[in-house]
Amino acid sequence: MFAFSSLLLTLSIGALPDAQPTTVQIRETVQRSIPFIEEKGLWWIEEKKCVTCHRVGNMVWSLQAAKQSGFTVSDRLAEWRQWSIDKSLAENDKGKITGLGNKEGVAQLLLSMDQAENGAAQKETRNKLAAILLEDQQPDGAWKAGGQLPFQKRPAAETNAVSTMWLTLALLAEGKNEASAPVMTNALKFIQTSSPGKSVEWYALRLLLAVQTGETEVRDQLVKQLRSQQHADGGWGWMVTDDSDALGTGLALYALVSAGVDRQDPVIKGAQQFLVSTQRDDGSWPVHGTKEKKKASVQETAVYWGTTWAVIGLVESLPR
């Protein structure tokens, strides 16, 4: 079992917001964000024609989650998802499978898929995507982060660990087989001995993995850790020491609810209130860049990531 650094046990300052967002307010907030996600996501597909920039997976996941909870989304969602799948499985101009350079995005596509879709074609598609994740594992059980992720404003080792956790979560969701079992075993050994990170994303993903693998003691520790990192305004920053933003808040909210924290718990209501009260008129949330060189200002890609994660967190934390 890993030990948490006391330096990272950042205690919340002051009480959480007294305001309690209503279900109607939360649903209105989510519905307001959907056109933004669709418009900016479609622009990326049509103009950039890029599936390897770690955006389209977030787009599909957030819209799929919203649709499953009764929100109105574009009739083109299935088309966009299929485009993402086809693009990931196609060869690039170097003759390599495109998804090999975007394993984190492939993992998000897998996690967005409805496991109830168990027809032969759907299963074959998931198998092909999952096979991409099995490639290029390092001897220590980790994967190197893809694309622009290594330039983020956190230690490179932590970014690799986060990518490893994303891939492992997706593989666990698909279930073990002869090919994936040793890969997952090695990945989990790496994760279980990795040092605590400086980003809320690290804690959220480690919590999700603890839930999946039945590590109850680790799960309980991480729930306490995320609680302690919540700011007085109800939110979290993407980095533990950052001001609150939608990216960190959406990730933490999703992880805590997945870990069984009651949806009426003040930590959940505080996060919902932060997101409801800080949404911009266009349906998005301002988020500073996650790259070291762009961390001082709000950046378009970070805004998109934060908006998709705000939707995922809010949808999953709605009353059942």
C-alpha cells in the first residue's frame, strides 16, 4: 500500500457553500453546455480531422453520458462516435494504427461505450480498441503518455502514471482475457507502488481504480484525501494547489460518486454548486492551460476538457 504525503494533504479553508443546487438547476446547467461541446467538437473533427489530440474521446463520453441520463443531444452522436472509432483503428501516413499514438483517447472511447451493447459487432469493435491498449507497455508496467501530454505542468512521471491508470481502467472494464491479464497485472503493480501525484486527476483515477479492484482501505483513504483537497468554494483545481476549475472539479465529483459517496453529501453538493455558479453564458467553464508554458492563461483545449468533465461529473451525481 502506498503512503500519502502529508504535504499534499491540503485542507479546505472555511466552510463549503451553503447554497444547495436543485436538480432542475443542475439539469439546466448540463443542457446549456451540450451545444458548446457539440459545436466545438464538430469543429475539431471537420477542421482538424484529428482523433489523436485527446479531445474527441471526451466529447463522445460526455455526450453519451448525458444522453443516457435523458438529456437532448445531437442525432449525430452515433456518427461522431463511429468516426472516432474508425479513425482510431485506421492507419496513419506512417502505416501505423492511429490509436497507438492516442491510447488515452482510445481508453475514453471504451469507457464511454454502453456495456449493454453486447452484440457481435460491438464486441468486435471493443476488442479491436482494447488490443491497441495492450501495445507498448514498458518493462515496469507503465505506458508513456502520448501526444502533447508530456508537456503538462506536472512531473513527467506523474503524467505517465495517469496515462497508465486511464488505460488500466479501460482494460478492467473490458474484462481479463489471455492477452490482457498479464498486461493488467503488471500495470496494477506499477500503479500500486507509484508515488502520490500533484494533480487531482491522479487522485481521482487512483480512487476509480481502487473501486474497480476492491482495494477498500485505499479507496477510503483516497476519498478522505479528495475531501481534504476540496476548496472553500466547493471546487478543486486540476492541480491540487490550483484555484478551483471545472476540470479538477468534474474529475473529483465523478470519482467520489463512483466510490459510493452519497449524492446528498456536502462534498457533492458543494461541487455541484461550484459548477452551477461558475458556468459561462456560452455553456463552457474557464480553465487555465494544463501545459507548463500555457498555465498562466485560459486555454481553449483546457476549457473543452473542463466543460466535458463538468458534464460527466454533474450527470453522474444527479439524484437517482
